[in-house]
Amino acid sequence: MYCPACGREIKILSSIYEVPYFGKILLTTISCECGYKHSDSIITEIKEPRRYTIKIDGQNLFTKVIRSSSGTIRIPEIGVDIEPGPASQAFITNLEGILSRIEDIVKIARDWNSDDEEKVERCNLILERIDKTLKGESELTLILEDPFGNSAIISDDVFIEKMSENEAAQLKSGITVMELTGLSEDELGDLGAKKE
């Protein structure tokens, strides 16, 4: 493979590690003499698609949430869907951390739309509902869905169900698949790729 910055041949280092909750992870680092560097981690195991549902009530804010790069988080009462994209990264946090992330994004959206009274009001209602939930005055439902089964909520109060193949297929996975078709061996060589 060749460096996208300077065109020289690059070094690729990879290794597999066993990580709690995620299973086997492939860590890859690409580097070039010119200073270009890229690192990535990929979960190598695919499990049954799962859906986790839990009520956030202010008393369980420290409940662990493990979201893989293919996990989707939904909070239907406030209309929030956090779906994976091509640059999606896995993380481990808790319910309070999820609500804090959403608060930060909603505050930015409110600032960007400060001239639209309706959008500002909608943002304020979401922030108010999150605040009441954090104080234990209200409840929100958090749904975590993963087509590859690599996400989880660690709690005795979580409802876990297997998703159907059809439901799992409807989810975004965050994975980009590129196929090189119709190219000759020479053209593939020019791209630094190898035909399987």
C-alpha cells in the first residue's frame, strides 16, 4: 500500500487483543516516513443482534453502557437517535454520560439555530427533560441496539432481547464496505490493492 500523503510505501502493524465486553479487537496502525499516521480498532467478533432497554430514573445514573462502533442509541421520549457512521467509535460510559453527551449536542444545536424560535424551544424542552431525569423527577427510556451484538448495558434492571434478522438489517452499522470490481490486476496494483 502507498501513503495517501506522499505516495511512498507505508508500514502496516496490526495485532489482536482480548478486551472485556468487546471480545477480540484488531488494532491497526499505518505509518509513513513523511509523518502520516492512521490508527484504527475493529471488533472482530459478530454475535447475535441484541436490543437493550432500560429506564433512566435518576437512581441508576452510574449503570455502565458499552457501545460498540455499530451500536445505535435511542431515547424515544425526547426524539434522540444516535446512529453509527463511517467514523463511529466504540466507547464505555454510564447512563449519566450518555445524557451529558446529548445535552452538549442539544446546546450546540440551540446556539446554531438561535434565530429559529421553534427549534430553540424544542431544544429547551429536551434539556429540561434531561435535567429532570438527572434529578430523579422524571424518567427516560434508553434503547441500545446492535446488529453485531457487541454493545451492552450492564444492569440487573435491563431488558435484553434478541433482534430479528430483519430488524438488525434496518440498523446502520457504521461499517463502510468497498468493493473493487471491474478493475484489472494492473489497475489494482496502481491503487496499492490486491485482488482476493
